[in-house]
Amino acid sequence: MAMYVSLLQFTEQGIRSVKDTTKRAAAATTEAEKMGLKVRDSFWTLGPYDVVLLLEAPDDQSVTAFTLKLGSLGNVKTQTMRAFRSEEMEGILAKIK
């Protein structure tokens, strides 16, 4: 499965109910599994992003559907990036001639 890094920022709604953030994370993990993804880890962070998710998904469409669903709940805005493991990057670099 492909790896993704998703950066989350609380919305006004999300920060008002920040005490529920770990419960929401558990619910999101369950929903991800239903959609064929795996949340490898969740980190609450300092700085411009409030939460970082490490996700594994079978394809871009699946992770996009998950992050759209997550965002539609109104508690977070997401920014998601495809991440490449070392072995994958080696394969990419091998194509450079």
C-alpha cells in the first residue's frame, strides 16, 4: 500500500470541541479501516498544523475519499501528500537517465 502524510488543522468547530480530539481520532481510524486504509500513527503537533496522520492506502482515490469525508465533518481541514519509502524512491531514481 502507498504511504501518505496528512496535515490537519482544527477548524473553529474543531477547536471548540478540542477535548474530544482523541475520540474523534479513534473514530477516524475506524472509518479509515472501513474504507480500506490504515492509520499507521497520529501525532498532535505544535506549529501551523495541529495533527499529523501517517496513512497507508491502496491508491490516491481511497485516501482522497477518506480525507474528504474527514473534512466534511467540519472539525479539521486537511492537506495530504504522497510519501515514498526509500525502496520506492530508488525505483523512481532508476528511471532517471
